[in-house]
Amino acid sequence: MKRVAESTIRRLSLYLTALEEIGARGTRTVSSEELAQLGGTTSAQVRKDLSVFGSFGKRGLGYSVAELTARLRSILGLGRRWRVCIIGAGKVGAALAQYPGFPERGFDIVAVYDTDPARIGERWGDLKVRDAASLEADSSALNCDIAVLAVPASAAQRMAERAVAAGVRAILNFVPVQLSVPRNVAVRNVNMAVELEALSFALTNRG
Amino acid sequence: MKRVAESTIRRLSLYLTALEEIGARGTRTVSSEELAQLGGTTSAQVRKDLSVFGSFGKRGLGYSVAELTARLRSILGLGRRWRVCIIGAGKVGAALAQYPGFPERGFDIVAVYDTDPARIGERWGDLKVRDAASLEADSSALNCDIAVLAVPASAAQRMAERAVAAGVRAILNFVPVQLSVPRNVAVRNVNMAVELEALSFALTNRG
């Protein structure tokens, strides 16, 4: 598959959220105009985004909600389940472990790690907090695809490297640190500082 | 001030994070090349971004870390404190109330709201969970600048409208819903589904 821009993937994800809402209301077809409105873009952009992945919809009839939902889920890799470990059993890690969006999107939390002896062994629902020292040793049994990183900033780069050594190929990074990882490892950053500063900028400079 | 692109603000925020780290190590000056590396961009982009806000640095000497940090904090509206209310006292709200990045960046949590009688009155550190029914009535006393939205999807739009009616001018939205608000209200979305799907896409389509 040719290289797809991050902004395209982002919009596909928004179209999917919109389609799932439309489908839940029992609606069977949707126009590119409607999808554009729900995804916050233009109908030309919707058609362009979808054309990258082949032909969808019938001229004048719009898209089948069920068919387009299934195709987008498949394009986005949601047709299977992924194995996720959370590294960092502090407050952010605990909140993420409870996040219903993970299992809903096919992300199964299979392990939680920490380095703090006070946390290791703690029961988190069906899981028990594991010693981060066993990250690499656990890898063949746990076989994690994705690591969710929620550790102190000073530990982030080293933990990312260890997760990669343990076979992880994607990282969801909640630490405000620019991680350096091999090219074949995907990283997404959730940087709260950036979001907060965009708001304070807007409040400061509003008309 | 002329309109500044969201992507520019995002990079200014990353430069600031980098500068604060550099400053904490005791370094006094920084080149645009170093800032570019830390912010994940090019030195030409750094110079272009900063030139929007006036002249910084001396040719050949680089930027003063202290001066540039202060200017960026001022540009980003971090020279003052903001009053924040969290709407939704569930797990996401609880995690956010504990997030140290809020007070560090000048965001003071002054109230938490919920509609669930089982949660109203609960003690959260110095705060008590308030009845969301009093959102508008509280506004003159609490004077919130920013609402953090962490409610169920079905309640998000209505709560956003009520927050705006109560005088809020910026919303940090954790609900995977496209909010519709007046033009003068700034909204930032933290959409976990988008991040997760970007990772599953990358894992599915990697070479």
C-alpha cells in the first residue's frame, strides 16, 4: 500500500466514528456531504480520502453505511484484536486501564508494569501489576503489539527502548517527551501540555 | 494579532517544553538547529515560527534560553493563571483532576461537576463534587475560563452549551463527539479513538 498521510488516517477515523453513530440510529445510506459535516471537512475531501482505498458508493445514491463501516474498520486494522501492555501503574496508567474505548476498538490490555515495589503485585481487575524488570522475559508469553507509556519523563526513553526490545511495534505515549525509536515502530503522542497551551493561546489572543 | 495556524502554536508549545528542559540543565543559549531537533522540525521552520512574533536571538549567537522561554510563555498565555472546571466526575474526570500538568501550566481546577446524586458531594482533595444543575448559577462566583468535558457522549453537546452559557470560553473535550459551539469558544479535542486507530493502521500496513 502506498504511503498514506497521517491527516488522512485521522479523517478516516472520524468518518468511522460518524458512521457508527449513523448506523446505530438505523440509517442505511449516507452522502459524502453528510460524512463531511460529521467529520468536520468538505465532501470533496471525503471522496478524495476514500478514493485512495478503492471505489466506494454509487453516484447519486451515496454510501452504504454498513459497507463503508466494514471497509473503514478493515482499512484501519480494526478487524482483529491487538494485545496491549500499559507501562506505568500510576494515576494515568490506572485511568487508561479502565478506559472502555480500548476493548471497544479491539485493544485488549494484557499486562500492566511498574518498577515500584509498592505497586508490583497490586490487583487491577483481572490483572496483577507486573515487575517491569520482566518486560523482556515476558515477551514470548504475552506477545504485546502495543505499549501504552505512562511513566515519569526521565524513564520514558529507556522504557520505550525496552518495550521495542520486547517486540512491541507501536507506542501510545502519554509522556511529554519526544521518543526516539526505530523507523518500523509507530508512535502516537498524547501531549496534554500542547492542548492546554493551544487553549491558553486562544483565550489570550481572542478578538 | 494576525491569525496563527494551529500547527504553529503546536510547535511553539513543543519548543517551550524543549527550552524548559534545556534551561533546567543550566544551558544559557540555544541554536535554531538544536530547537529544531528537540521539537522534531527544521531550523528554517523554527526561525519562521518565531519571526511571526517579532525578532528573537542574535545572528551567530543563537537564542537566550531564559528570554525565549519567557517570550514563548507570554505568547502562549501562560503568564497568568486560568480557572478550570471539570464536568463529569467519572474515571476520566478523576484522573484529570489529579493531573500535575494542569497547575504546572497555570490551570487551576476550581470546580468539579456531575449529575449523578451518588457522586455529588464527594470530596476530591480540596474540592467537593458539585451538582451540574448549578453550573449557570455558580458562574459569577466561580468565573471559570475553561471547561474540561468528560461526560458520556450523549450528554456532551448539551453540557458544552451549558458551560458556554455559564461564561466558559475554552473547552478541552475528552468525549469522542464533534462539538458545535459559537465561533468565539476555543475547543481542543483529545480523541483517544483517533490515536488508537492510527496505531492499528500502522501495525496493519507496516512493511
